[in-house]
Amino acid sequence: MSNVAVVFWSGTGNTEAMADLVAEGVQSAGGKATVIQATEFSVEELDAYDAFAFGCPAMGAEELESEEFEPMWDAVEPALPGRKVALFGSYDWAEGEWMDLWRERAEAAGIIVSETVIAKDYPDEEASDACRALGAALV
Ligand SMILES: Cc1cc2nc3c(=O)[nH]c(=O)nc-3n(C[C@H](O)[C@H](O)[C@H](O)COP(=O)(O)O)c2cc1C
């Protein structure tokens, strides 16, 4: 059975809702999902999972959240090439540039990003379906 880690940071719950939907998609495809706060995840845990969905909203100026999520990402990024990785997160007033930058950064580090999903604020029906599909595709 595919064991998927859904690792996220969320300030006001929108990306957390996306994480739960990703986990729902994993489970509906027959996988096992573990939803983990960014502060609770570290590079030592990578080998326990077959695939990863990382979630972080747009913060700063089109940036990753810098206090908790980004330090975790900095630590795991070098160990992610060769693993199955997808990215998701919520934004509000811009158009999702932070996700483009995050994906570019990940790909420059040698990570193959299978998919990204972004949601404006709380995930609507379309974004919810996309989150579930992202989860299912990781199984
Ligand atoms: C400090 C701060 C910085 C933000 N920066 C951006 C940004 O650069 N671009 C954007 O589209 N939204 C930005 N937002 C809006 C959040 O991405 C948006 O509210 C998102 O839904 C929050 O997700 P969460 O509920 O998972 O924390 C920012 C919000 C905060 C509080």
C-alpha cells in the first residue's frame, strides 16, 4: 500500500483544509495518508513514506512561510530528488506566483514535481476536486 505524507503549514486553515482533501484522495485511491504539520516533519522521516504532498500558502511577497515551513523545506529539499512529490497551497490577492516560484525552485534542486494545486482562499468545489485528484495520483 502506498504510504503518503501530507506535510503542511497553514495560518488560517485554508491550506489545512486542502491537506485534508489531499489525504481524502489518497485514501479513496487505496493509499494510506498521514497529515503532518510542517514543524513535526524532518528529513529523518522521508524514508518512511512512498510519496509526499507539501502544502504552504502564499506568504510574505509571493514566498513560502518563513518561520516554520521554509526551514523544514530547506532541510528536506536536497533529499527529495528521486521521490514522488506534489505541491499545494492557498493564496488570496495575487495570481499564484508563489507556487510557480516554489515549483521552479524545487525543479532546480532536481525534484520532479508531479503536480501542483492552488486554491484562492478556502478551497471551492473545483479546487477540492483538484486536491483529491492530487492525492489519488500520488498513490
Ligand atoms: C503575512 C501574509 C502574507 C501573504 N502574502 C500573500 C501573497 O504574497 N500573495 C497572495 O496571493 N496571498 C498572500 N497572502 C494571503 C494568504 O496566502 C491567503 O490568505 C491564504 O488563504 C492563507 O492560507 P492559510 O489559511 O492556509 O494560512 C498573505 C497572507 C498573509 C497573512
